[in-house]
Amino acid sequence: MKFIHTADLHIGAKPDADRAWGPAREDAVRHALERMADICDQEGIDLLLIAGDLFHFPPTEAMLKETDTWFARMPRTRVVITAGNHDYLRPGCAFSRHAFPSNVTLLAQPCLQTVSFPELGVDVSGFSYDCEILRENPAEGVQPPRSGLRHILMLHGGDREHAPVNFAAMQNAGWDYIAMGHIHKPSLNEAGKAAMPGTPEPLNRNETGEHGFYQGEMDARGLTLAWRRFSRFLYTDLNINITPDATQSGLEALLRKRLQTDGSEVCRIILSGRRDPALVFDRDALLRLGPVSDVIDRTLPDYDWDAFAERPEQDILRRTIRALAPDETDEAADGGTDGEAPLRQKALYYALDALLASESKRQEVLR
């Protein structure tokens, strides 16, 4: 039995709606299920599991009818859906009333229910959200049905506010595979029998790295599982080390070579290292270069610490350095390997920036 496990498609979401590539991102999210349906049909997938948040919000009837056209593209594939915390089932909502195609089953109850596929040798159990917050797990302490089939549990959640999970207890309950959803990064538990596929298309700049789904097979030998890349778009962090001789134009030239012009890769630029104290990078200019989601400047001014040390003992700048960096060494100026300056270092640099700016203004007045 060949299956695909996906979740969190979030149809209706509009990532980066205010950016030039926003419409293409929205289109990729909207058509992810259509592309997945074609994979199911072409590769003979027996079962498609959608573990919550197929939609970004409770869907309209028009949205449901559109997904029906995609389900119809894989008539030989059984589809099982649960509603998550984004597309939860409200009383009388279109999602719960909709008549899906014959190959699609919505597990619409807030308690665990099961659908059996004897021809595939498997039954699938799961539940749907009927509210946004679910602090108890309806599957906790429940054992699979004694059907003689293999057992798959669909579970959307995993944090304190959304069906918290005790993995050891769930695994010991006897499930052959736990198909999860809710967290947007792919993960697999140590036993290899509980997986979170993440979003098939990333939804914001924090969802970096590759996105896709899990594809598996169940037979007499057990379960085999592999993660498969699927997304058309990729969010990445582009880390650039700045040196004191760097310039705005030089940085822009470097980024023009690095950025993908087709928008398939959206970069968050992270600047670290040391820059000329007189240089302040033009963030807006960097954002205009192409598909750049954000610019994070973690650079530090390359101050002449030896010159500061030659100032009189009672000089306010010298006293500030002594207060915040007692050894007056480079240690306070070192950005660290991860670029996250400690609070003391930040305080020192903010103070030096302010003092030097004030000193510069006084010199201008004297002239």
C-alpha cells in the first residue's frame, strides 16, 4: 500500500502579499493540492492523508468545489482529511456539510473515528478540530481498533494549545504510523513511525529550507518512509560577513549575483562582522534588489580601541568602556560565532555611538 502524508497546505493563504513575488507565492500555495493529485495519479498512490489545515481558514463552498476538481484527478487514490485549528469545523459550516467525491473521506468528529480500507489492508483513525484551541488530545489513551488491518492515526497538533502529544504513550498504543500535522517544519521521531511533513509550500520567511511531504509504503515487511521535496519556492537565510572595507555598492553588487531573478528563492539577508563606523547600510535599497524578504544587520562598528585607550582616564568615553568592558579588550566587541551580540556588548556599542555622535556635533559647533 503506497501512501502520501501531507498537512498544512493552507489553501487561501497569501504569503508575502505586499511584495512583487506575492501573487506567484499565493498561486503556488493554491495549486499545491492540484500538483499533489497529479503525483498520486501518475505514481499509483493508494492513499493520501491530509492531517489538518488543508485550508488557511474555514473554507467557503466555492473553495471546496475547486478542491473537488483536484480530488477528481486521482480517482484511484483514497483521500482522508481531518480539519485542523485553522480550518476547524463550526456548526453548520460549509466544510462539514460538503458532499465530497466518493474517494474522499472527512473525519469530521471531534472524537476519534475510523475509516477502513480492507482492499488496502489499512484503517485510518483521526479527529477534526471544532475550535481553534484544543488543550486535550482526543487520541490520548486510545488503542487502534482490532480489525486485523494495519493502523494509521492522523493527528493535528503537538503543542500545549493544540492536542499535546505523549509520543512514547502513543507509540506503545499500537499504531503502525502516526501521520501528524500543525508544525510547519518536517520531522520524524526516533522510532521512525511518527512524522510531521511540514508545509508543502513555505508560508513565510521563517519557514526556511526545503518543504515537501512524506511518502511511504506498508507491506508484510512493515513500514518504509521517505521525505520528498515538493515546494516550488524556497526561503533561505543568506549570511554575509562584512569587513571594514565593505561599501554599500559593493554589497549590492554581490547580492545581484547571488539573488535568483525568477523569484524561486526568497532570501533573508543577515549581515554580520565589522563595518566602517561611518557606514550605515541602506536597508531599503537592499530590499529593492530582488526577492529579499528582510535584511537583518548584526554588524558592529570597527572602532579603534587602541585610540580609545589613549584617552584621559576621566574621559567619559573611556569611563564608559571601562564600565561595560572592564578589561578594555576586543572581547566586548566580538560579535560571537552566531552573530547574536550579548546585552552588555549592545549596551557598549549603543553608548559609544551616542557619545561619538554627540562629540562630533560639539566639534562642528566649535568650528
